[in-house]
Amino acid sequence: STPPPHSPERGALNPPAETRAISPEDAAKITSLMQAAGRAHHAGNRVRLKAILEEVLEIDPGHAKATYNLGIIYRDCDDVFQAEVHLRRALKLDPGLIDGYQALADLLFSVKHMLSAAKIYEDALELAPNRIPLLQNLSKTRMMLKDAPEAERLARQVLSIDDRSDEAWATLAWAVLFRCGDPAQALQ
């Protein structure tokens, strides 16, 4: 039986059931390739890393981690379209991949697709409700959408987890000022 999408048993070598079965030899080769990918990443060799990840996907097109990492490479190369395609595919392959949600939402935010970014952050927060980077980025997105009440609520949620978050304090002050127009209240 396949573990649920967000269970700890599901990992890079345990993709969702909709992917095709791979032989033990191919699984071993993928493990070796992913180790080589790690070395290429640490060496800063993006060209080699991309080639390795593409080789993994030739063996197992349903490998969520390789798909995700390829999306990150495309993002870092400013190929927004390919980054979005790969990140969305990685999430389809592994709906519990929180980093995939974060990367996709951040990508959409960076190209000013605020409503889409907000939806992806919200989807991720259903899986990881107290993940501060998700909360802060959704708060920032809501601020860009001029949704002061929601930005304020999210900033307060971040502050309930980390009361030293400068970003959350700044968002909270903006939201109160935007909503009330009263600097005295914002300073309280």
C-alpha cells in the first residue's frame, strides 16, 4: 500500500503510485545519480546537475525530487515557464512536497501573479500551518494585494510563533496603518 502524500514514509525514492514501477537496477542507478547530483550541486556545476537530473527523469519520469530540482534550476536561470511547468509537475507527483509549494508560490510572486501565489501559499499552509516562510510570504502577498485585514492576521500568526520577526512587525504596522490610517495605533 502506498503511503499518503504527506506521510514521512514517502520520500524521493518512494514516489506516488501513479508513476511507473522501476526495476531494482534502475532504482540503484537513480540513487547513484542523485548522489552525483548532490556533488554537482555542492560544486556549483549547474550544467552537470541539470544533465544528471534529466538522466534521472529519463529512467523515472515520475521522480518528484528530480523534477522539483530541475524546476529550481530553471528558476535560477530565469526560465519562468519551464520552472513553473516542472514545479507544478513535482507537486502533482508529490502533493506533500512543501518546498515545491514554496518555490512555485515564490516564483509566481516574483512575476507578479499575486492571486495565484496566494493560492499556492494557502495550499501549502494546509499541509504545514506553522511554517514561518510560508506565512510571511503569504502575508507579503496579501499586503501587495492591499488586503490589510488578512496581512494583519497572518503577521499576528507569525508573531505568535516568532515574536522577533522584523518582517512580521513591519507587515503588522503597515496593515494597521493601511486599515486605520492612525499612526498612534500602529505604534501600539
